[in-house]
Amino acid sequence: MQINSKLNTVIVAHRGASYAAPENTIQSFQLAFDEKADFIEADFRLTGDNEIVSIHDPDTKRVTKDKIKMKVRSSTLAELKQLDVGSWKGNEFTGASIPTLQEVLQIIPEGKGIYLEIKDYHELFIKKLAGILKQYPVPNDKTRIITYNSKSIELIRKYLPGIKVLKLYGCEISKKNYFKFISQGWLIHLLKKVKCDGIDAIAVPFINEKLVKLIRDSNLDFCAFDVENIEDAVKLLNLGVDSITTNSPLKMREEIAKYFNQ
């Protein structure tokens, strides 16, 4: 099995450098790039007036200091922009607002990229997403779309044929030991059936060499997220994963460099 160069591993910043800055904000994304992240990962939803914004939850309660619960899908962009989604993380972030997709794309440096986790699976959203992405110079090879929804992959293929799309496997697999008990041949069949380019899986203990090799030998990418300690990172890097997603990009890169330079 081909092992990736560990010191050149792609580091993806989960919702930006979210250990320090408010998630899914321009401040968090800019900090992530300052901390040498290769890609940022961000969540995207559609507003009531059909604008695409970066926010994880269907409402704003968790990311507002005063717990203001405004549903994204039934609120206008102007209404959402009035909210302070920074001060809950620290006073220095007071006034941070929910960014649009366009605002996020504008701050991606040359040579860097983005993982877009889509939270809306309707054709209107994906068609709108495709139209916006085509207006910005982030190249296809620096763009990934990640989704839990298998049916949305067909629409992504239709409107964004040149961009890789990865099937997400999250906390539900760690609760069910999904990868441990599912027939690995059946997993490949499922992935081929939905026509994805690979998987982005939570870093669970039962991800092993056999599984990664099976995915990679099938010409599919294997990415991992929720990587927050060096032990998990080392294991995944030795298995040859394509990228790791972390809340702390600089800390993770420094710990990887320190470990493999020993």
C-alpha cells in the first residue's frame, strides 16, 4: 500500500481554526490559513431568500451569546447578518457575522482550498452552489464537497461534474461499529453505487489498514475527521489517509512534524 508523505499530509481546519475562533466565521477561516491549514472545512445552508451561508446548525441558538434562536431556512440574509455570532467565543470576536459562501470563497489564498459540507440536499441549493463556485477562482482540485446524504451526490455530479464529492460517515458509525461489522466488499459496492469519490470518516479506533487499503485500491479517497490528538493522527498517517480534519491546524502540524522528525 502506498503511504502518503506524512510531513506533507493535507491538514483541513474544521469550521476554521475553531479551537480558538468562532466556528464558520471569516475570523476562524482566516486564522486557519494563518496556521498553515491546507483547506478549511465549512458548513453551508440556504436562507429564506435563497442565499447560501456558512453555519452548521439549522438555527442560530448555539452560536449566539444570548441564545437567539433564528431558523436559517426561514430567515433572510439581512436578518441573519444582524446577529453577533462571535462574542460567545470571546469578546475579541464581538460583531462577527454569519458569512455568505461568496465571502468565504473571497478569502481563500492561492494554493489553498475548501471542503464544503452541504446541509441542504435540494436541487435548488446545489444548483445555486454550482453557480457561485463557478464565479470564483478556487480550482476544482482544491474543492471538495462532503455530504451525509447519498441522494444529493447525484445532483452534485449533475451540476458540479469536475469536483470531488466524499460521503461522510460520522458519530453514528462509532456507535454502531459500522466499519467493524459491515462487509467491506459491500461498503465498496455502496460507495460505487452512489458514485462518490471516496469517504470522509470520523477517526474511530476500528479504521484499520485493511479498510484504508480497500478504499484506496478501489481508486477512492480516504479522509478522516475529528482528529484532535497526535496518537490518532500518527495512526491515520501511517495508514495513508488523504487528509485529516482538525480543530487545531497549527498544533496538529507541529506535533506531526515533531513526531516524525524524532
